Amino acid sequence: MNICIFASGTGSNFNAILKAVKSKKLNSKISLLISNNPDCGAVSIAKENKTDIEIINRKKYPDLTDKQYSGIFLKTLNEHNIDLIVLCGYMKMIEKDVLKKYNNKIINIHPALLPSFGGKGMFGINVHKAVIAAGVKVSGITIHYVNENYDEGKIIFQKCCEVSEDDDEFTLQKRVLKMEHLYYWQVVRTIEDPGYGITKSGA
């Protein structure tokens, strides 16, 4: 498969998937990074690894209609023959025409157990703050298909972790991020090969 990564931030999940490709744990190729933020860490990672980069944001294309703006994404994805879109901390809603064209071919990872602690504004440290404030004993990760609503697409995979009494949002974030890096690429592997069994070690 040809994969396109959508990212807006540090790109740590992008990097973890890239490592899985390099170590031959994935058969797919990361053919493209699309970002709305030209200064983000994900762009730096793409440059270091000679991955094609496309910056698409409203600042760059201020006068386009929604249809024309979606067309920029679709043209770019088509030019790179993209089979799967993997969101790695992408901070924008996916355009409706892109969702339609890539139905059940766009996945996202969320740092909590959906449907709890999801929705608009629930990203990054905000999620972990909400989990701590709620006093729940378990958190984890959710990997899901993407639809027109934040964090409401069909769930593909979930994994739990304990929330201890002395956790704050930062210690919880660190624990959950390790899980993201371990399991996200493995879910991509199950899309490549439905017979692949996800493991705790990622071996």
C-alpha cells in the first residue's frame, strides 16, 4: 500500500510507523506527508527521510471554495496513488470529498477509550486532563476509521492501561504515547494482512 500521513505536530506516531517500514515490519510505503503546519516536527521528519511533503492550509489557499480546496487534497493524493491515509496528530477536520473518496481508508488514533473523552477539543494533553479529572481507573488508546464527526468513526482496535492514583495528565500521557507507538503500526499491518495477530511486543 501507499500510505499518506496527515500530521500537524511533533510527528512521533509518524516516526514510529516510519521505523516499522524501515525494519520491514510493514510492507507499505509512506509516500506522502500532508500537513497544515509547515513548521511542525512531522515536516522535519519527512525531510530527513526524503518523504514527499505537501503543505495544504487555508492560509496558502485563501480564495478557494470548499470544493476547490478539497480538490487540492484529492489531486495530491491521486498523484501519489494513495491507498490509505493515516492521521498522526492532524488538527483539522478531513474535507468531506476526501472522506467520501477514501471511505474506510482513513484511520486515526485517539489517546483514550472512545466513546468517552472524544469530540471537538479533545486532543493531546486535553484528553489526559479530562481522564484524570473524571477519576476513572482505566484509560488507553482507540484506533478508528474517520468519518465526518470527531472521534465517532467505527472502532478498529482498543487497548487499556491503568490510571494510578498518583498519575497526573503528564505521566498518563507518557504511558499512553508508548502504547500509541507500539500498536498504531500494528493496526496498519492488519490492514495490509488481516491474518496478522497484534502482539504486546510488536515483534
